[in-house]
Amino acid sequence: MSRVCSITGRGTRSGGSIVRRGLPKKNGGIGLNITGRSKRKFKVNVQPKRVWVPELGEFMRVRLSTKALKDMDRKGAFKVLMEAGLISASRQRQGKKQA
């Protein structure tokens, strides 16, 4: 399983780490010098969740970033999952009939 959010599509990104040495000029030194650069990965905080969707009357299992969880709290689970394309409008009608 890859570390990708089902809703936002956020995944692992690459970047760099910079190492600096020296005394800053404001403290009487000659300034900070870059002594090394190395590649690193910025990993997204993805949580496997079981989300209750009241409009469907069922739970859905999704892998969500913490940003997507906040969106669900704000907008509601059904609307966010619909915008992401994980559920369709026709499925809502089926869920209403069964309930």
C-alpha cells in the first residue's frame, strides 16, 4: 500500500536538508556556511479510517491525510467523498431506498 491520500492525492515528496556551520555575523562571526546538502523525503500523514456516511447508511474504509480529515469535519463525509469521486450520486439514491 502506498502512502497516498484517497481524497487529496497527497503523497510522499522529495526535498533537501541543508547543514550550516559557523557563527552568525550578528554574533561576531563571519557568517553561516553551507557545509552539506542531502536528499530527504517529506512523508504525508496518512491514516486508515472507517468513515460513517449517513447518506448511504454504511461505513467506508479510506486512507486519509489529516488535511482530508479536517475537510470531512467541515464539509461532511458524503460531500468530500463525492467530490473526490469515491462515491457516485446514484449510490446515494440506493442508500436512501434501503434505509
